[in-house]
Amino acid sequence: MVAIIIVDECVGCGTCVDECPSEAISMNGDNIAVVVADECLDCGACVDVCPTDAIKME
């Protein structure tokens, strides 16, 4: 499994970036979170802290 960002729900707060232990999440030029799938640990930490439920595990 890997974290997937629901672009329409992401508000660009960056909480997931701060929480990700593998630094697999960054913000793109549009201030939307982006996940590097190969670096994602499938831990779900980002899902737990997202205030808009814009991240799911697939």
C-alpha cells in the first residue's frame, strides 16, 4: 500500500509533510501534497494527521 493524495481535498497545510517519517511527501508548486511511492513506508501516519481526510492508503 501507498499513501494517495486526493487533490481536490488537499488544502496545502503541510501537516503530512511534517509527520512523514520517510520524507516521502512534499508540496508541489501548487501547494498540494505529493507522495513519492517508492519512499512511502505504508505507515499511515499522514492519514492520521490530515485535517481534511485528503489522504488514503491504496
